[in-house]
Amino acid sequence: IEMPIFNLVISNGRFIAGGIEIAPNASLTDGLLDVAILPELPLASLASLFTQAMAGTHVNSEEMVFKRARKLEITSRPQMPINADGEPLGETPVTIEVQPKALKLLVPQPPEN
């Protein structure tokens, strides 16, 4: 997809920013990234979409673009900063790819009563 955009959110979970449900259909186990694209729009439309996102109704908007992918290659003119969960990651161009089952967790057993 090539288009002028205001913002791009790539997620593997449903929530961002402490509780905004940006990708209600996202799953941590489906092996896909959920991509929400906010096109470059007039300020009034951006404000409306922000309000919709806070209410969780942005997924019904015809102005938003939603896609799913295993791998994304992102370029921009000019280069733009990339953040991962609020932490600076670098600049475009960037490739983001799902690594299924790459994270292993050790969870202690609950204490016996």
C-alpha cells in the first residue's frame, strides 16, 4: 500500500496506550500482525477518528484502513521515527515480522494452600 498517512499502528495485541482497543480482533496466537492505518485527513476527520478510537468504534470507520500480515516492510519520505511500545526503535525503513512461538516464559507454580 502506498498512501499519505497520519499514523500507522502495528500490533499483535488488542490494546495500546494503557487501554485503547486499537485492534479488537488481534490475537497473540494467530501469527499475524494487525495493522491500523490512519490516512492523512482534514483535522476535523482526524479529531472524529480519535474520538471513535477512544470509544472503540473506529473499526467501523470507512476512513481507517485495516490489514493483517506476517511481515511488513515500511518506508517513508522523509524518514520517520519508529517506536515499539513507546520506546524508540530507530527510523524507517524498517521490516517487522512475526516470530511465532519465539517467546518462552517460565511461570512459577502457585503456592500450595
